[in-house]
Amino acid sequence: MQETPFQTIGRAPRIGIIGGGQLARMTAGAALQLGCELAILERSEGAPASRIVAEVIHGDWDDPKMLLKLASRVDVLTLENEFVDANSLAKVEDAGHKLWPTSATMRLIQDKLLQKEAMAKAGLKTARFKATPNREAVAEAGAEFGWPLVLKARRNGYDGKGNHTVRSEKDIEEAWTALRGDSNGLYAEEFCPFAAELAIIVTRARNGELAVYPLVESVQKNHICHLTKAPAGHPEDVTRKAMEAAQRAISAIEGVGSFGVEMFLTRGNEILINELAPRVHNTGHYTIEGCECSQFENHVRAILGWPLGSTRMTAPAAVMVNLLGDSKGPGMPSGLTNALSVPGAYIHIYGKTSSNKGRKMGHVTALGSSVEEALAKAQRAAEYLKFGQS
Amino acid sequence: MQETPFQTIGRAPRIGIIGGGQLARMTAGAALQLGCELAILERSEGAPASRIVAEVIHGDWDDPKMLLKLASRVDVLTLENEFVDANSLAKVEDAGHKLWPTSATMRLIQDKLLQKEAMAKAGLKTARFKATPNREAVAEAGAEFGWPLVLKARRNGYDGKGNHTVRSEKDIEEAWTALRGDSNGLYAEEFCPFAAELAIIVTRARNGELAVYPLVESVQKNHICHLTKAPAGHPEDVTRKAMEAAQRAISAIEGVGSFGVEMFLTRGNEILINELAPRVHNTGHYTIEGCECSQFENHVRAILGWPLGSTRMTAPAAVMVNLLGDSKGPGMPSGLTNALSVPGAYIHIYGKTSSNKGRKMGHVTALGSSVEEALAKAQRAAEYLKFGQS
């Protein structure tokens, strides 16, 4: 086996993460365990990852100067969100720095229309979609796909923000205005009544090697991931199709690192690729305790050119429940002592300076001999934990 | 259930750790997951825990001024080694700060003669021992226990340092000189030919509640823990006796936090308490992946007055193999890519600035359906990892 550069430089590899939220924090935890050193670039004070890394550079992600400053302090750069401007990232690469995933991958993913086109080009199924440079194109999409359809911003959407359901031609104006279609690029997607929302984490190494995690079912509340159940428990052929599609999707965009692949299972048992996330993903948090090598550790391995780890589950089932803020308040929850009394519930508090309605403040994972058992345990602990209520 | 102060202060609890080695680092990792903030007091630059905590105070552990400085920044203090002067610790408590374990517990443990006396007073079996204020007392101990016996420093011994086997009366002078008996307090212990070295981690809460981990067998090489096998696999009555003794030992010294209890299993199937460590312990590193709540997380829970977590194993067996330095060299090992290719091996690199012969640089844990399976996996990965050879 070929030794990577990080074997022979005789010191700890240094990883720079663009962004300092909980994804950076959990990635840092995995990297530290393998002896790496870390730095982050983050706008705000007291961000979750700032408490776990040796070096925090305060500044703007989209500012190429700040990106270059971070890059100059580390051996390899990575990111925890898909919103960093691909042109700025390209400048960092042009200056000779290593970035994974690459700016080319980021460019494809951060524009959802390009992302969809890349999936189609790779022969992967998605809901039908169409560029809508103007209102007329939305009407054409409606005629083509039928109503309702979903009008989406090409960029910067997340957790349901940037989407608008259009029920008929006369709703177009409202949706166009709400999404500010005159200044934002939009596209239209066929409305897709699904049987289930599925997700898979795929880690792809620099040499193209793939590690694929179990198929999970993700349950959303108000367009935000509420819980994930692993394994999803669908028939073997569905599981196989989903795992194949997820791996092909990440190979198609030449992704390096851990990626979230969100999919729809249609009522006809078809798998449609819904959305790719070029980073560790909320639907993979269960892998910290639930798999032999977590999505975070595999991300670190991938970007350092190290061999990928085993994605085997450590128990028959794992369930993760998100902890969202109820309202403005402190970053620590009430009910912690009760939650800590639930045996086998793994409680993660992200250490944010404050809570807000809908803000991701932590999560709980539980393992079990069945999804039902793990779900009951995780939910029991999660129900005690309240952020912002008092 | 009563809410603790840390429930109601509306912010993250702050923990101060006296010392910044790998034990502080792993404790910090567990504390961060629960949303805590951390500071350490550490003499040297670039210590393992300094890369994972928000605040590093550089200074001497034994200096009450530095201890008070750390204490003033945090809600609760704890320590990662048994060598911090108990009188200095008492000054911190006298100033109104919370320290767990207390200076009283530390005083009992850091003097091994007092420790042995505390065990005897609690009705727990140990090898026979005797204070030896002078050479004559060593001769008397030999007459009483028979030869050989072990002459030991009352303080500051670890990993076999501070012990000397005395084969006969004419060896007394050599041992006395080697251990500098004229300036160091010494005591004599009966030589104890054991069938196995066993260890148990016990966590004791501030309210006296106990969490006890599985009985493990610890295999030493050159007086340093080489590997631990969990469970130890001894007959049920031996296991029960050992678990009872370990819990009684920690209750006897009113310990708060996680403690290592090292025991001998005699050839007559008796359990003798060998030594207590007032801190998380090398024989408990397997609990990170091997138990539902690790010794580190339970230590954090205990010192914060939070409920203790489940010590149930996550797999039928767990084996931990220590990674020791071979010689002077970098803190990152060679062979890492090969080791990372062993599926299911959990690799921990402590991030020390350099390796030295015998220095603890990391460890590998593996789980399995049997100790044999876990051992093979952990050893396979550990054998690749070399620190300091090149």
C-alpha cells in the first residue's frame, strides 16, 4: 500500500475547515482522535467548533483572502456547508492549495439545477425538472409536469427555505415574488408524492474508492430533519437500488469526502435522487455510535488520502432525533438530568451560545436490537431536552 | 428528580482539568459532547489536551496560585493525575472552589501506605504491608512476610517506577539506596505471585451512587499496561467478588469521579486490591467504544452532579492495546494507512509533540463477539503503528 504524504511528513496533518458549526465540531472530534490538528474559518464568535480546535480565524467564508489565510495554515481544506462561493474556492485551488471536495464539485452542487442536470447526465432518476428563467417557463413546466409543481431557488436553499409549491398557473406570480425570481435563478420541479424520504451517506476517497453507509429513513418536521431510522427497513431490492444510486451520484460529481444523498422512494418503489449535500450530513449523525467508522472520521480519512473505514453498523438499529430550539434562550437545555438518566441514550449538545426557534442545538442517538427499541429510547431522552423554554 | 445547579445557571458548565495529557484530552472530548466548556492547567507547550480545549493556562500544578487561577475560571475542578500536592489542592477547596475528587481523597491515594491502610480499615484484602521508616523495619517485614518482598515509595510511583524487589536481607541496602529511602517515605509489601492482574473502573457520584464497569484483565509489559481484555472471563464468583471489592474500595475513600481499581487474582482465587488511581485509567480506555457511557463521560457526569450513565458493554468483548513509543521521534506514527485498513479497529493518536521510548502515544480498541476476535483485530492494527522508528 502506498504511503500518503501525511505518513512521511513526520508531523500531524493540519486540516482547515471553512465554517465552525456543529458539523465542523463533530468532524474536528474525529480528526483529533486520529492525531490531526485543526483550524477553522468562521464569521461569528463562540461558534460550536471554536471550542474544540486549536486555531480560529475570524472572517468571511466568501472572502478569498480569508480562505487563503486559512489555507496557508493547513495541509488540506474542507468545508461544512454548501454555500461557500465556488469562484472563491477556485482561487484557493489556483493558488496551489488542496481542497476537498473541489470547487468543481461544489459548483455543481450549490446550483441545484446544475446538480439535477449532472444526475440526469449520469443516468440517475430524479423528479422531472426544468430551468425557469421567466414566469412563462414556469407555466410551460406546469403544462409539462402537471400541477402542483415546486418552484425552487437554484442556490442557497436549505431546510425547505427557497422552495415554493405552485398549485396552478395563477399561483406563479406569488411564488415568483416570494422567491424573488427576478434576481434569483429559479427552476421548476415536478411535485413528487413520495412513500418515504430516504438518505444515504457516501464517502468517496481521492482515488475514487467508495464507502457506503446503510440506507436510512429520514422523517422531516417543518422541512427540517426530525429523526433518522437506520436501517430504513425497506425490501432488499429497494435498498440495493438506493445504495447503487447514491454511490453513482457521488461518483458522477467526483466528490471527495462524506456526502449526504437524499432520495425519494416513490409509491411505485422507484428511487429518485432528491438532493446532494457536499459535506457530512444530519442524516449521518447516527454513524458516530451506530457505525464502526463514522461519517466524520471517514470524511477526514478521505480528504487526507487515508483508507476509508468500515461502515458496518455496531448494532442492529440506530435512531437519531434532532434537538431543535423552541425559542430564544441559552445554549444548554433544561431537562438534562432527566435525559441523562435514560440508559444508552447518547446525548450531543452542540455548545451554541444561544438557542432560537428551529435552530439545531443537539441530537440524541440510541442503538437497539430493533428500530422500534432504539426510537423509543432516543425519543424518551429527546423529549426531556428543551432549548429556550423556561 | 432534583435539578443540579448546572441545570439552572442557563449556560454551559465549565470544567477545569489540572493537567493536559491524554487523559485530560479524552475527558475533554466527552465533556464537549455534553455541551461543557473546558480549561486546563498544564506545564508544557503543545500538550495533548491543549488542542481540544478553549483555554490553556500555562503553569505548575503544585503552585496554589496557578490552581486558584484555573479555579477562578471554571465551575468545577478535576485532575488527570495523582501527583498534584494534596495540600495545594486543599487550599483551593478552602477558597470555596469545588474539586472532585476532593483533596482528602487525593491525600489518601497519593500516599500508597495511607491508601493500603484505608483499604485494610474498610475490610478489603490487600497484600500484607508494613511501614518501613528505616532499614531495620524492612528486615522485620522480611521476617514477617518472607522473602522476596517489594519495597515501594509511598509517593510518586507509577508504571513500576518507585518499586524494588528485595530478594533477601542483604539486598535491603541496594533497594533502600535505589529508592532513596533516607529522603523518601517507603513501605514494604508482601511479594504476591498472582494468577492474573485485574482491573475495574468505578465511577462514584457526589451522592454516593456507583457505576461499575466490567471486570477486565490487564496484561503488563515492563510494568506498563500493554493491553486490556474486557470482559476478563473469570468465573462468576470471582467476577462478583472483584466488582464488590472495587466498589467498596472507592466508597471507602469517598471518591467522586471515575477511578481505576487494580487488583490481583491470587492462585487461590482471592481478590487483593493492588492500587487505586483517583482518575480515569488506562484500563478503562476500551469504554469509549466498548460501553454505552465511557469512563470519561461518567467522570464528567459525576463531577457535575449529573446522573451516571450505563456501563453496559456495546459488544460481547472489547480489547484495548496501548501504543508506546519505540524511541525519540514525531508524535505521529508510521504505518497509519495500514492500520486504518483494519476494519473495525478504533485508532486513537494522542497528538503528543514527540515520542520517546515507552511513552504512551495512543491506543487501539477493537470490539468483537469474543475476546479472541477483538484481540486479533486490535493487535493487527497496533502492530503497524510505530512511533519513533524510521
